[in-house]
Amino acid sequence: MYALFFVLAVPLLGAAVLAFTGHRDYARNLNVVFSLSTFLAACWLTAEVISGGPMLVWKQQFFIDPLNVFLVTLTCFVGLTTAIFSRPYMRVEQDLGKMTPPRMRLYHSMYQLFNFTMLLGFTTNNMGIVWVSLEAATLTTLLLVSVYRTAASLEAAWKYFILCGVGIALALFGTVLLYMAAEKVLGPESATLLWTSLNAIKGDLNPSIIAIAFAFLLVGYGTKVGMVPLHSWLPDAHAEGPTPVSAVLSGLLLNMGMYAVLRVKVLTDGALHSVMAGQLMMGFGLLSLVVASFLLSRQKDVKRMFSYSSIEHMGLITFAFGMGGPVANFAGLLHMTVHSLIKSAVFFTVGQATQKAGTQIMSEIRGLIKINPTVGWGLMLSSMAILGMPPFGVFASEFLILTTAMREQPWATPFLLISLGVAFASILIRVLPMVYGETSLKPLAHSPALVPVFVHIGLGLVLGLYIPPYLNGWYVQAALMLGG
Amino acid sequence: MIIKLAPQLVNLAATLILMLSFAMISQRRISSLINLFTIQGAALVAASILLGYVTHQPDLYISAALTLALKVIFIPWMLHRVIRKLNVRWDVETLINIPTTMLVGIGLVIFSFSLAWPISRLSHNLAGGSLGIALAVVLLSFMMMITRSKAVPQIIGFLSIENGLVFAAISVTNGMPMIVEFGVALDLLVAVLILGVFMFQIREKIDSLDIHKLEALKED
Amino acid sequence: MSWLGLLSQLMAIVMALLLAPLMTGWVNQWRARLQNKSAPSLLQPYLVLHKLFNKESVLAEHASPLFRAAPYIVFGCMLLACAIIPTLSTDLPLSPAADAIALVGLFALARVFISLAAMDVGTAFGTMGARREMLVGFLAEPALLMVLFCASMVSRSTSLTTIVETLAHREFTIYPSFLVTGVAFTMVSLAENARVPVDNPETHLELTMIHESMILEYSGRHLALLEWAASLKLLAYSCIGLALFFPWGIAEANAPLALLLALPVLLAKLAVGGFLLALIETLSAKMRVFRVPEFLGSAFLLAVIGLLVNILLGVS
């Protein structure tokens, strides 16, 4: 009970403190301290759930079960490593003149506030509060994306707001319909929107209302996940903000949208007794995968290219969860984890490289391995990892998804293989010249702090080779709960 | 007498809201757009109060008070101030011309009515029939957001979507749980404040509030 | 058909003839007052008609018989329309003919003839006016039909008398679609009666005229008939509006006494309507001609929405 309190209260406190002190020199370290405390509280919470099973906290308003506790821990961990990465990175940005003291205050406090909204969204039991926190997360990242105040970042932020605003409005309509269906069975109190209560009576929910509600919720929350066709905010937003923000957006916010969709899918499957929900998810997932990999091949900006890669991976995850069944769900959860880790690592190295080269256009970045072996190797390894090269974790999950697809949905396999292949080729073609190749820039005097990158890549490697038993247990339990 | 006429009065309010959405689509002047939005908010407040009175649910009074404070008083005042400072009074361009917009609007209305038809049959609520109208308002405001090229009409479109959603909530379920309503209202307030700030910055950067000038990040 | 019935019908026609210029005078008076000008007398239109009837009618040399016949045809159509619309009573001998679609046809007939007459003499402004009039009519007619269909959905008949009887004698219900169709109907009548914001009836600039340019060539008794026809058209539209949306007070009987009793109610309603018309004219600015299709398009779409709302809300 206290663990949850700390998990939520620490980032909130951090946001308040950093709103005033965020421009000082110690602010960056303070940011790391807050993130570390949040991470420790999350570990405590995880231990409690492992030993005690799923828990309902504070008048049933918060619900922690295997599905969201590992997401909470993942979020806190990536939040921590990103804060560590952001320490030297933002100092350089400040020296380059791109960040002024008021903007640093905004950046730090919004970073902590963003963590708070995500953790709230993961741990709440009330489907309405899930919506509220997802919208709040959108607002905080809106400010983060536009923090440089360039014309491009303002455009990205505006597009982000418009498209996500539309998506979130559709999701609210879906939530209203969900409430309507629930009210018929449970009566009009606020307990009606609690996921646990809904899960208990999901067989009694009216199928026609739930079907339409799921459609709206899928499209609405799917916008946050970056599902085609409402995806065009994603490359802009991920590319124009500061690098730590791109890492967090790609790694964490997309997971939250996915989580909301999953919670609703469980209810829908119970109410509909048909595979409609799964089929919709498979369709949209496959569409996102195909469109993203083809659009990826035409990108010239490195961050945009990797954002399309995020859309592609989230499409694959949606497809996996759409297929359902213990293996596919397990693979989806594993993929969510390794994608967060590796994609944030990619953005860390890319951010470092672009900061050094002064540009984000790929044809103008060359010879990273000569400038600094750490950066070069970091980019090489993380790109390999995200492309699904064995023995990294992404390979394991993609392999599981592909084999399940071949077994259960053979029609989708050619699309999967072709898209993954196209993405593989495009990224590899672009990254190799960036790492090798001739450059006239001088080598860096000292290695940049890329410890977080290698920690993430290491974890990705470990997860590809061997999943520790408690983690395995988690995934299996969560996969079972997701059903299908 | 009021209780007997209540469903019709709520339907009347719903129709007024729909008509105002249509008027907003065809409106060219930004200050009249804000005024239409204010009237729409007022109709929503009236419908909430009436439903609260008839169904004896005090939650709806609170919801009405929230809507009044936010959408009828504070946000229009803020928007008027912003457009005075930014000196934007007219918005002549739309993406597609107004008659076509209205035809598409009719299509959207037909689509929402047919979609909501089976659901509103299932609702035992007093105003269940107006779910289709609420959804139509949402989709019309969505279209307004997409087809306008200036920033302020896009924001008003977003707020109008939210009007439609609140109306949907009160028509089928006598309002969402209070905590959710407060959360939604808070989100909305913060969103509008942030956007107000943004508009100034966009104006500063590119000297115009024409969103189509922000086309640097297109697909190449 | 009894003698009493025939007498009542004639009374109704005569009252319509007499009321029409009075209505026009009332609207003109209020428009002047609202614009802070000194108002003409209420009986001014009568004086104008009197003057015109006593003047010589001058015709162009190559004016065809159509040119000479058109004013009479137009006047006849408008008079017939006023006779069959249930202004004072729903039970007159000609009432069964008051079908909404037939009414629209009558107005269309009048429009065709006056446009042909305008083009007949071959002046530039006449042809331009005829073209614009046709544009307005082409867009206004579907809107008017939609409004009438919407109202007829409630009473399940397109006969105006049935509509009036059903609405006046049901218990008081609010039909939400009437809000929308009311607005649409107002927009259509502004267009058809050549009022601001579609067309300024007081303008003397030929390039901006729609209705006035068609009657530029007429003089004397022909002009008198056309002016009277325009007043009758305004009266007819107002009465259609009253019949659809405010049908209370219309008598149901066939007797002259009942007609006389229904007269004050009608006068009161027309007075309010005339004032509102003057108000709308004062508050609006005349639109540019190429905006008129947009205006009428919105009226049509509003009427369609009224229809859809009727279907959605399950009106009987």
C-alpha cells in the first residue's frame, strides 16, 4: 500500500520541486535522484505483488496485477536511465544555447510530471482515470516536445495535439459507451467503471454496445499507440523534441496506449464471445507494420526513421496481441519490454551522434566510429538489436510471433516477412554509412556517458538468451490473463 | 408540465447544439465562432440542469456548474482576449469550400444517426434518443478541426468535440462519475491554457496563425 | 358547395388582397424606423397601387404577348396561392387543393413567367435578373420542399390544411426538428421574397438587383399588378410559415363570422412576423450574389437535418 503511494507521490513531488529549481546546476542530479527513488519504490511494489498476488488498493481505486506491475517497473527503469542520460546531454544543449533556464525548469518538472501521469495510468483501476491520465500524459509531452521553440517543433507539437486530441475524444466516447453498458448491469455508481468489477461481469455486458465501444476505444487509444491511419503525429513529435523526450515517448508512452487497449480487449472478448476484437487488432497492427516499413525506407532524418520503426514495432505488438493465445501474448509482452529498452538505447546513441554532428539528416552524418568508438559501437549494436538480429531479445519475440502467425494466421505471414525485411534493409543501409565512412570531424576528447545505452543493450541481450524465472512467471501469468 | 415536456426539451437542446455545430462549420468570422461556441455551452448547461431536475440527480447540477464556469465563462473570455491580442478576426480560407463541407457534414450526420440508432434503443434513459445527435456533433466538430487552416477554429473544434462528448454522457448515462468529470474538466482547462500559449509562440515564429504555413515536416 | 361556403371563400380572397399591401407597408415602416429614418405612412403601398393603376402602361415595340400576359398570370398565381393557404380557416371550399407540392408548383409557375417576361424585351438587366432569379429559385425550391416534407412527417400528409389541423389540435408538443426547419424556412422565404440579405428591395443599383431588375420594363397597371403580386407572395409565405409553426387561432369552419373572428389573431401574428422581418433586414448586410448559393445550400441542408432529426427521434 505504501509502495504504491511512494511510486505515485515521488514523481509528483519531483515535478513540484523541479518547477522552481530546474534551472540550477544540481537540478539534473536531482532529477536522477527522484527517478531513482521512484524506481526503488516500484521494485518494492513488484516484490509485494510477487509475494502477495494481485492487489486492490485504497477503496479499489488502484489495481496492481502481473500485467501492469512489470510495465510500472519498466517505466521507472527506463525513466531512471533516461534521467541519467539526460544529465550530460542537456548540459551540452544548454551550452549550445538551445535551452534557457525557464525552459530547463519546464523540461525537468514536466519530465517528472509525465512519469507521474504514466504511473497513474498504469496503476489505476478506474477506466475513466485511465483516460484522464493518458490525456494528461499527452499534455505534458506536448510541452516537452515543443521545448526548443523552433518552428518545426511547434508544428510537431500542434499536429501532435490535434491528432491526439481527436483520438482521445473518440476514446472518451468509447468510455462513455462502456459506462453505459456497465451501468445496465452494475448500476450508476462510480464503482461501475472499475476494471475489476467490469472484469467480473464481462459476460453480462451488452454485446452490441461493447462492440461499438471497442471500435471507438481501439481507434482512440490506438492513435496514442501510433496505429495507422492516425499515426502522422508520431514521426514529427518523436523527431523534434529533445532526445531524452524522444526516448521516453517511443519507449514508454506507446506502451501505455497499448496497455489501455489490452485492458479493454479483455473486457470485449468476455462480452462478445467472438474474435472480433482480435481480428480488428490484427488488421490494424498489420496495416501499421506494412505502411510504416515502406514509409521508413523514404526517410532522410535519422530520428524520423527510428520513429517509423517504433510505429512498425507497435504494429507488430498489436498484431501479436490480436492473435491471442498464450504464446502470442507472451511474445507481445516480451516484445514490449525489449522494444522499450532497445529503442530508448537507439535514441540515446542517435541523440549523441546528432548532437556531435549538429544535424539530424543521415546523409550528413558519417564516420561515427572514428569520432568516438563508444558512439559508433553503440549505434551499431542498438540498430542490430532493434532490427531483430539474434541473439538479442527482439529476435526472440519476433521469432515467436512469426511462428505463431505461420501456425494460426498463415495469410499474414508474407506481409510480416516482407515488411520486416524491408525495414531491416532500409535501416541497415542507412546506419552502416553513418557508422563507417569518411568524416572530417575531429574525434571526441572524452567518451560521452553512454552507460545507459550499454545497460539497455545488455538487458536486451540477456532477455534474448535467458529469461529469469520470476520474469517468465510474470509474463506467463499476464499472458494467461489476457486470454484469447 | 416541465416534467412532461422534459424529453422534448432535452431533444430541443440537442437539436440546437447540432444546429450550432453546423453554423460553426459555415461561419467565417472568428469572433462569431466563439460566440456560437458560448451559446452551445449554454444549451448544454440548460440540458444538464433540466435532466438533473427531472431525474433527481444532483451530480448533473455539478456537471452543469463545471460546464458553465469553463465553457460559457472562462474559455470564451480567454479566447476573445487572445484573438484581440493576436489581431485575428477573420478566417477566410478553408481547405474545402463551404458547400462541400456542409454536404460532407450531412453525410457525417447520417452516419452517426444510423450508428447510434441501435444503441439508443437500448438506453432506458430519458434522453437516449439524442446519442446520435451527440455523436454527430462530435464528428462535425472533428471535421471543422480538419478543414480549418487557422489555429483558433481548430481549438474551438476541439472544445466543441468535448461538448458533444459531455452531451453524449449525460444523455445515455446521466453523466459520468464525478471524479472522471473533474479529471476531464481539468485536462480541458490545461489544454486550452497550453494552446493559448502555443498560439503566441507560433505567431512569433512564423508571423502568422495559418497552420498551413507549418508544413516543413511533410513527408518527402 | 353551399352559398355560404362560396361567400366565405370570396371573403378570404378579398381579405388577402387587402392585407397584402398593408403587410408590405408595415414592414417598410418598421424598417425605416429601425434605421432611424422617417417612416412612410402605413397606407403608402395602397397609394402607390392607386397611382400606378391610373397611369398609362408603356410597352416596348417588340414586346410579345407573353410580356403583356405575364403580370396577369403572376398575379393570378399569387392570388390563388393566398386563397388556398389556410390563412383564416382550414375549411374553405378551395382548401382541399392546398397541397404543399402544388403550392410550390404555383410559385414555380409564377417564377417561370416573370423570368420569361424579363428576357422578352431583350435588355441586359432583364436577362441578368432572370438568370439570377432562376438560380435563387433552383436552390430555394428543394429547401422549401424539404421544410414542407419535414412538417408533413408529423401530420402524415402534405396537405396544408391537414398539417394545420393536426398541429393545432394536438396537445402542446415541442418538435425539436421545427427549430431547425424554422430557421431553414426563414432563410428560404428571405430568398424568395427578395429581402436582405439576398436582395435589397429598395435598391436602385441595377447591378445588384435580382427581383427588381425583372420588372424594370413594366409600368402602369402591369407594374401595379406585379407589385401587388410581390406583396401577395410575402403574405403567402408568411401564412405558410404561420400554418406550419404557429397554427393556433386558425378557424375550422366555413362561416364568414368565424373568418372574421380569426382575423385579429392573424393580424397579430402577421404584425409580429413583419416586425421580425424588418429586424432581420436591418441587422443583416446584403450578400454578394455568388454567396447566395451557399446561403440557400445551408438552408437545404438544415432542412435535411430537420428531417433526419425527425427520423432519429422517432416522430410519429
